[in-house]
Amino acid sequence: MESAGEIFFRCTACRRRLAAEPRAVGHLVSCPNCQSSLRVPETSTAMDPLVLRRRLALAFVALGFLGCGVAGWALAQRAPNPPMSRLFRAPAVSVANPTSAPAAAQAKSAVLAGASGVAGPTPTPSTAEDRRALQRLQQENRAIGQKYEDLANWVLSNLRGRFLLKQQHVGKLRFAPVNEDFSVSADLADFLAASANESAQMTDVFQYSRDALIALQHTYMSATQDAPDRVTLYIPPFEREGAALRDELYGALEGVLGADRFGRLLAVGEKDMSRAYDFFGAASRTLVFEKVSDPNVSASPYLIIKDGWVIPRDESRRTTETTEEAVTELPERYSSYLAWLPDFIAAYAKP
């Protein structure tokens, strides 16, 4: 049960557990640890620390029994037949005092019970080597406990209220991997559970690869002004260089996400990513920009843009895609080709 009046959640950047009052639901707050901005959820997405400690206590008890068992086994291996006086110490008994006989009997019973493993005093290693061995086992026990806590926190933060998606269904999903400015899309970052730092790295990779692609296109592009008010740009295929660029992009993304999440990225976004990067040089492209003056359509001249692709599907098939649009302002996606356009076309670009 959550603490009354508090909502617990974690910072998506530094994973610190935070708490907020119910009136802060839906508001943006800053993490006091890393200053990242995040929105307060409607319900807790992290467990109340008190509840978590209670649940972990049971696990620690079990781990403690396991650690003691392992420690006992290790000590037994080091000294197969240790003297009873070495491992167990009974209370001192005075023979001269008759009243101490019951205490002696109790001490003897405690020693025997401890030796049989049923009950008795806690083993006390007598050598420095045994103590070091026990300390190492205790440290390993604490490390296992910390791993359990981290795993429990991850499960609470990432799986609460969600249905797990089986691997065979991942390929049926589809996310656009990048925005118009080639920053990573929020949907893809959320699907991959990418941290703020990972998202920033992915954006750098996407934008760098886009700039490299434009540079390759400029290397092979040709421009022809086949009419006073029309210019044609042609970009031939450059498959070898495009494939090298794609491999470099994929390698960088796998380095950021790891093999598992990178595989999921390809499963849900590879087709859209290929189109965003102009099919990585495998397709040819023809762009026609024409200035048109038609008073029946517009009082001022406007542009007709025809954008055509010839896309290879396999060794014997090609697909042709052509779009045509009339605009009074050159779309931003064509701004990288301004250097190849004459002034009467470039004049329609945004200032």
C-alpha cells in the first residue's frame, strides 16, 4: 500500500526515486538530482520505500540463510575435521563449584546441539583466513541483495500496468524512427526505453548520417535547366557508398542501444528509416522545379514540384513513385538542394 498523500515515481534520466503530492499530478517538475524535467504520473510507478523494504526483508532472510550455508560449507572445505573447540566455544565452567554443574550440562548440550546442526551458538571462525573467507561471502551476499533490489525496482518502474509484447509480434509494430529534423522520435525512444542520454546520442547519429547522405548526393547530382522557368535535378544510384553509410549508421546505433534493443529498432522502424535516408543510395531520384504563372489558379506565380523515385525491389523488379505538388513556398525538405537551384526557384525558399 502506498503512503497516504504521496505518489512515488522515478526520474527517467538518473533513476532516482521521487515523491510528489497528488495535486502535482500532470505538472512538470525538475529532478533534484540531475535537473531533468519530467511529468508527475497519475499513480505511483515506483514502490513506496517502506513497502519495498518489507518485501525485500523476506528475500534478505532467505539470502542470509543461503549465505550462512555457503559460509559453513566453505569453512568445512578448509578444515574437513576441525576440533569442536575451534569452531564452537562453550561457556567456561568451574569444576570446584558444585552449583555450576547445571551450567556445565547446558554448555555441553549447546556444544553437541551446535555440532549436530540442530541448534546452538553462531559459528565463530578462529583463524584470520577463515574470517577473511567469511567476510568475502558476506560481501557477495550483500552484492546479490543489491542486484535483487535493482531488478525489483526496474520491474516496478517498467512493467507496472503493461502487457509484455512477445517477440513474434514486435515486427507487426511500426514507428517512424526520426522526426523531420532527424532527431529521434519520442515514440521510438519510449518503445526502446531509451534514457535521455541514449536519445541524445541517437539524435547525433541520425543527424550526422543525414548530413553525410546529402554530401554523397551532391557528389553525384546533376542539374539541367531545360526551360526558362524549369530546372531538373537528377541523383543517380550510389549503392556501394550508400551501403557503407547504412552499415556505419547501424553500427553506431547498436553501440548506443546494444544488440537486443537495436534488433527491436530494426523490427519496428527499418522500412521508415530506409525511406528517410532516401533508400541509402539504392534508388535514383528526379526532381523537377517549375515556376508557373496561371491567373486562373493564383494571382501570383507559384511552384510545381515533381519528385520521382525509381526503387529497386529485387533483381528483376523496379517500383516507380512520383509525387506532384503546387506550393507558394519551397518545402523545408528541399532546402539542402538550394545550391543547385537557380535564383527564380530559390526565391521561394523560407528566408
